[in-house]
Amino acid sequence: MLAAAGGVTAGNTAGGKPPSIERIQRLERLERERLEDKARRDEHRRQRIAGAKPSGGRHDLVDRIEEITKYPLAALGVAWLVLGIIVVTTGINHTASVGAVSALFALWAIVLLEYLVRLVITPDTRGYLRRRWAEPATVVVPALQHWHLIGIERMTLMLHEGELRLEYILRHHSLFRVLLAAIGILFLGAWAVLLFEENSPAGNIHDYPQALWWAIVTVTTVGYGDKYPVTGGGRFVATVLMLVGIGLIGVLTATVASVFMKEHTDAAKEEYRKGHEDLGQQLAVIRDRLGDVESRLGATPEDLAALDAKADAEGAAAGPVDIGSADNGPAGSTAST
């Protein structure tokens, strides 16, 4: 059908096609090219990330080491996290504190040693790191060792897909520029409110960290109430920040909703495009059959015999066919007669 539409377009152009139709067809062509380019990029990304994982020899040895150690290291990561919380949140005595910190470093050293052993054994260190670039985070923070239960390659792929999704959202409708502008207004508003409030006898914002905290809770429309302006200038700055916060939340919500709607629309357009291609093929078959019927209606018995012979030859070359589709009806009877 797309080919047929192209032929019609060429004919209309020669005969003087209206500009509106040209514009619609041009937009349709650009949208189709965008969808095809997006599909190619997605397929290339999947192939590049999935890649052919090497096997055999020391590659299998590295996989066996990881398979054996993943459950003990996941338990070690939980122990490291619990011990770290105890050290940070409880007031243990000096001796116990030194022992707990030493235990934390010992657990961390075990995780680091296991990772270094696998790096030394693998014959392709660069490729190993490229396929598993997320794994160093599990060494720096042993509590993330449970990633091995999911699979580091799979986790790396998930993180990469999340990174691409976040990048797409930030670029959609220039959201990144809006966020930069909002952050700039946030720091500028904190500085401005400090100018009005720091010398006020009844004020409760006396330094920049307090002003920045107040600006953050104001822009996010949380408003804890622990810090607030008391001067006229400070309240004017607060009004501006509140309006910026309301607008920022609206922009974020609208952008995320637009991203999801666009993905749904792209999927629907791709489905419709495939449906149009199938319909075009079916119409081509129908056109050929109608042409055959028209030729038979105005043909002599000799022409019909020639057409039947040609159809028989094509059927013999194509192999067995469905009886219902091969039935020639009255025309075949006429040819036999």
C-alpha cells in the first residue's frame, strides 16, 4: 500500500497537488523515518550491550567462582550493612567501636579480594569490565552484593536502560534546561532571602545553609515551618519561590506523562504501519486476481486455454495449493469445453 501511495503521490505531483496534501505526506514520511531510526538504534543498543559473552577455559572458571561465592557474599553484604548501622547509630564504647570498624574493613577486604581474583583470572579484563561496569559499586558498597543474585550483566543492562530513559526524559521538551533554571532560581532565592533576613531581630534565617534549606522546602511546596521569612522582602522572595515550585512540579508531571504517551503512540504507529503493509500486499493480490478475471471475461477460448496453461505451470512450480484457492469456477469449465 505504501508503494501504491508513492505512485499516487507522483501522479498528483505531476498534475498539481494541493500544498496541504504535500505537507501531510511529508510529515508522514518524516515520522516513518524517525520510527525506523529509533527501531534501528534500539536494536543496535541491545546487540551492543548483550554482546557475545565468551566461554571456555578461564572464562568458565571465573563464572564458577562467581556462582560459588555469590550467596556468601550477599550474606556478607547484609552483615556489613547491619554492622555499619550499629556503628553509626549507637553510642558503643571505644574498644567496641574500634572492633566494629575493624570488622567493617575486614568484610570490605574480603569483597575486594574476591573481585580482584576474578579480574586476575579472566583472560579478557577489558571486555569483562565493559560488560560489568556496574560491579565496582558492589565493591565500594558491599551492601550491594545482592546484585550478584540477580546477575551483574543483567543489572548492568537494567542500569543502562534506566540511564537512557532518564536521558530521554531530561531531553524531552528541554526539561533539562527547565531544571537548570529552577536550580539557579533556588540558589539565588536563598541568597536573596538571606540579605533580607540575616540582620532582622525577629528573623530565624541567619546563614546561607539555613537559607538554602528554607528555599528547598519552599520550592518543593513542603514547607516544614521551622524556617520562615519575617520581612517584607523575604516574603516577596518566598512568593516567587512558591510560584516557581508549583510551576516546576507541573512541568515535571506533564513531561513524564508526555514521555509515556509518546512511547504508546510510537508503538501504535508501528503497529498501524505493519498493518498497512499487510493490507497493501493483500490489495496487490486482489488487483492481480481482478486483472485475471477481466482478461477472462473478454478473452476468446484460445486465450482462456493459454491462461489456464500458464496457471497450471505456475501451480506446478509452486507445489501443492489449496483446492479452494485453485478452483477456477465457470471459467475453467468453459476452457475445458
